[in-house]
Amino acid sequence: MPAEPVAPPAVSSDDQGGRTVRRVVTVLALAAVLPALYLPGMVHDFFDLKIYMRAMDWWSSGHPLYDYVQPDRVQGELYFTYPPFSALLLRPFALLPLGVTIAVFTVLTAIGVIVTTRWLVAPVIERHGLPRTFALTVAVLLVFAVESTRETITFGQINMLLVVLILADLLFAVPRGRRWAGVGVGLATALKLFPGIFIAYLLVSRRWRAAVVAGVTAAAATLLAAAFAPRDSWRFWTHELWATNRVGRTDYTGNQSLFGLLSRIDAPTRPNQLLWLALVAVVAGYGLWRAARAARAGDELTGLTLTGLVGGLVSPITWTHHFYWFIPAVVVLVDAALRADRDNVAGARRRGRLLALAIGTAVVIIYGVVSFFDWGVAPARTDTPADFLVRNAYVLLALLLLVTLPVRRRAEPSHG
């Protein structure tokens, strides 16, 4: 005679009420902390977005786009440095009042944060039976708390647009073999160059068609901009692209790339180029190798996260607001920890290690590198190991995650 099924224990209304209260208190506490986190960044006063708009006004008046220059107390002089395709998309905003443009960029960034966080977290919620509304709300609030998000909003940056394009492409279109797979990565590359690392990811993961589509899309967008602004386009691709001094001093603490780390060590002289190139080759080779393995295992999120970390490390300039890729890394770590077998010692230890790394990463990226203490340029104020760790926290954390981020081999593709 088959055994009678055992009914799950009933949950009393008091337990449910207490759980609801705890969840509401958690959400309210996180929401209350956000203004304090954003307060230091408000001094930025949408600085980057204002540079874009002033450059567009300058360009609309008939001046060469890349002649625009703005004095800066830390960096000396700042210029418009984006590719011509970005200028083409930004130029219509010059017709709007600045306040309207700021509002539009802020709202679009907020929407991008909410949408992309759902894409990342929803599969984890479904796999582990987590309370959906509560978990999504907490995740969104935590992403808003991260320094890269705060800096993106308070500077008026376009980073979330790039993230939306990349994640939509690599979490949905590419794994499902859509015809337009690669378009998002291509457009993002034409807008800001950094996402070009994801074309390399498509190649090493043998998504040949998507890689070709991405390359063709980037080229087509670039040619479209060249048709509207041939002189500015020629100047950008033949000269301005290679002039790293146009984006500010590379030893500034906000530059959290390998080149930034070496610049701070060697300041005031430029770092050894051969050493930097050797480090770039090692980091890119190892990171993309791991990303390709993740893609072959069906773990799309880990693959693109490793690629984003590689891009941040090998780029000569990687400002703190560029390092979005720590956020999906935390999602991967939490998911892998929840998957670990709790019924044996090895599984429990693995779970503990992964959760500790996830929490540690979250603490670092929420506290940040420059938000609460502007270290400025090299040399450091004091020459201690602690100062070195803090001033290069994102570089060192990215290197650590490049080695330790787990590949969830039996994972279904991570999309919602």
C-alpha cells in the first residue's frame, strides 16, 4: 500500500504577518539608506551630461566637435570623447531645455536599472522559490545603491543604455538564435567602444553569425555617422581615439583599470607600456577562455559577466561608473551558493565561501572607491597597503572574480 503523502506544515497567520512586517521593514530600511548614499554624488550635478550638451551646442554652431574643451580642477581639461555615432544620437537633446534632458536621462537610467535587474534576478527567484515581489524589490534597491549606478545617475552617463543593449542581446537573442542576435552588442560598440569586448566574446564562444552581425551593425552605425559628419568622423578614428589624455589623467583613482593601477604606481611618469600590454594579454586570454567555457556550459550570465570584467580591466580608462559587471557577478555567486548541497560538509563550505564572496563584493561596490573619499590623482596621500587596496579596490576585485566566479555547468540559460 503506497504511503500517504505528507502535507507541508501549515503556516499560521501570525507567522505570515510577522514575515510580512520583516519584509516591509527591510524594504523601508534600504529605501531610507539610498538618499545618504546619493548625497556625496550630488556634487557631480550631472557634470558629464552637461559636457555632452555643451559640446552639442558647440557642434551645432558650426565648430568641430572634438575641439570642444572644458576646464576641470582635477583633470585639467576635458573634451567630448565619444564616437561620432553617440554625438549623432545626443544632438537632438540639445534642442531641449537642459532640465528636461536631465530628467529624461535620469528616468531612462532608472527604468534600465529596474528592467535589467529583473532579467538577472527573476531566474534565480524561480529556481529557488524565493518570494518574488520582495526579492525583486530588494534587488532593485541594492542595485540603485551600488556606486556604479549612483555615479551613472549623478554624472548623467549613458551606461545603462549600453547595459540594456548588451544584456538583451546576450541573455535573449544570442542563446535563442534570433536573426537579430548581435545587433545590440554592435550598437553598444558604436556608441562607446568598450562593448567591443563582447564581440570578442561572441567569437571565442563560436557564435559566428552573431559576431558578424555585431561587427556589421557597429560598422553600419559608424558609417551612418560618417555620412552626417565626415570630417569629425575622420578626425576621431585617426587621431582622437588614440589620445587617452583627452579623457583625463590616467592615475586618477576613479580609473579602475590595470592601466590606472600601473599609472598610480609609476606616477608621475607613464607606466611601462610593454608591462601593461603583457598584463592585458594574460588577463584577456584567461578571462575570455573562462567566458567561452561558461558559454559552452550554457551559463550565459557567467560568460558575459567574465567578459565585462575583462573589458573593464584591459581598457586604458575604466571609470567607476563603467564597472556595472560586479552586479551580475553577485547574482551568479548567490545563485551558485543556493545551489550548493547543504547536506554534506563540502557543500556547506562551498555555500559559505560563495556567500561570503557575494556579500564582500556587494559591500565593496556599494561603499565604492571614490564616492565617500575623493583620493584624486597620484601619489597617494599615505603610502600604506590599506591605501593601495582601497584606491585599487575594483581592479583587485575584478581580478579575484575573474579567477573565482563559478560556472554553473548544469544551469539552464540565465534569462527571464
